[in-house]
Amino acid sequence: MLLLARFRIVGHSMEPQIKTGETILASGIPYWFKTPKINDIVAFEEKGDVLIKRIVRIAGDRYFIQGDNKKDSLDSRKFGFISRKQILGKVFYK
């Protein structure tokens, strides 16, 4: 889990909310006190890459995440639910 991290967005999967080239900040601190919820935008690790997506469904300790731009997003529709352990932090600033 991240204390605080800055990421530059590469790709169009979160458009129009977050555009390619923008910088976002993410932190794991909010999840020290509560669990991730639907509509949170999170940074998570998938096969060594850090991705930024929105939580759209929760099943116990598993999260189904999707990009806002469904036509151009590598997300849970391809690789399935992610675990709570994969979530690095909540995006709180762009």
C-alpha cells in the first residue's frame, strides 16, 4: 500500500474523467480507516504494472474495476476481479 504516490497517466482508459498526460496523486491512507467502495478510483497492481481504474462492483474481498472509457480500457472485463491486496491506494487528486 502507498503512503503517497504521483502518477502520470498514459492512455485513454479513464477519459473523460482523467486524460492522458495528467498527473494524479494516490494514497493508501484512506483505506487504513475504511474499505474501498464502489465509484472509488484506485491505483492497483496487475502483473507488475500500476493501473488506475474505477471500482464498479464488490464481491466480498474482490473488486471488479473498469476504465471510464469502456472502448479503450484493459480492466476486469479482461483479467477478472482483483484482490484487496492488489489495491495500492485511492486516487484523491488530479
